[in-house]
Amino acid sequence: MKAARQANAASRLRSMHDSLAAAYGPQYWWPAESAFEIILGAYLTQNTAWKAVERSLANLRGAGVLTLDALRAIALSDLQALIRPSGFHTRKAPALKAFVAMLDQEFSGSLESLAAAPTSALRPRLLALPGVGPETADAILLYALGLPVPVADEYLRRIAERHHLLADRPGLKSYDALADLTRRAFASDAQMTHARLFNEFHALTVAVGKTHCGRTAQCTGCPLLEDLEIALPTANGDERTPANSRQFDDRFDHSTSTLRKANE
Ligand code: SF4
């Protein structure tokens, strides 16, 4: 029963990808001109909005510091000043310098050599760097290095929680559970498509998070509303299925407004 529910959650997440793709179309992530700029963005976006990251990247571009060579050469204090708009500059600047030092010492300063290392060794190596958590490591692996690694974030966590997708995964840490669920959702797709699908899925969850599923859920008009109708409990406590869907209709408006209220 538990295995069936987990499989159900994964297949629902796969369908949610399709609903989001139909609603929003291709997302063309990550918004950057080079793999190194993606890595910079992955660090800078921690705990801050992308608009602030864009200001820091514009500063770096204006100062000619969007290359590995320039980041090696720039003084730490100057780097801190340039990335100040995206916050935590005293922590993020040394973290960026530490990334470049690791690249130079262990991968001959080459992002290609980094990408060629086995993902199973690369991920823990990135996680051992200062200022790198699972989301930053996985964003670098997926978007900068093109590896088939799912990225989870606060938007996906909210969606999974509101749609009761992780009810049977209490033993896993939230990030690992979300990444594992995403991996299982796309497990039936051809392996060679995984990097593209993980790329698109993360971008799409950010899109729906920004337009509908922020701190307050705005379910009306959301492309995932149909799945939410399945997820919310019916009057007798079961998940909604096509067979019992009529029992559910009267409860739905009340449930979603309660959800909205809980997140206000
Ligand atoms: S806004 Fe509502 S329907 Fe849309 S993803 Fe969030 S909880 Fe689901």
C-alpha cells in the first residue's frame, strides 16, 4: 500500500511536469551566457531574490569579472563590493574564491575536467566546499555541468507539501526526499533525457511558485489545481480518485481556502 502511494506520488509529479510545460512552455534555463556565470549565479542566489543577483552579475560584468581568470585575480574586498547587492557578500565572496581554488588545485582550472569527474564523487566534493548546500551543488551539477541531477527548492517543497506528495517519506530529510521523488517521477523516461527534464522541471516549478504557489497559495487558475483536487482528502479521509471524485467537490473550495489561510 505504502509502495503504491509512493509510486502514485511520483507519477503525479510526472504529470504535474506535463501540466506546467503545457501552461508555461519552454523555460530556457539557466539565464546565463556561460557555465561559469551559472556557477556564480548559483552561489549568489542563495537566500536572495534573482533580481538582486542580476544587479551583482551586472556589476561583475561591468568590471570584467565574469571569467575564471578575472575571479582568480580580483581582490577579495573588491569582489565583496561587486556582489554586495545580492547579500551575504562577506560569506559569498570567499566561497566563490574557494570554488576557484578547488578547481585550480584538483581539476587544473578546467570546468570540462570538473564535469568529467563521476557525479557520485563530485557532489560530495562540492558539498564539502564552504557555502555550498544541496541546492547549490545540484544547480551547479545540472545547469553548469549538464549532469542528470534533480534540483529541489522551496517552491517544490511547498508544492509537495500542499499536494501531500511526501506523506510516506518521513525518514528522509526534506531535500533528499524531494530530490528522490523527482528522480522517481522521471525514472521511466529515457536516461539521456533526464538532464533536460530535470532542467525544465525545476524551472517550471519556479514559474508556478512565482505566479501561484508562493507563501500564500493562489490556487485559482493554477495549472496544478487538478492535481490538488486529487491530493486533498475526501470526506472519509481517502485520497481522491476518479471513483470517489464527486464526494470531494463540496469540500474542495473550503479546503483550498483553508490552505490559503494557513499560508497567509
Ligand atoms: S497554488 Fe494551489 S494548485 Fe497551485 S501548486 Fe500551489 S497548492 Fe497547488
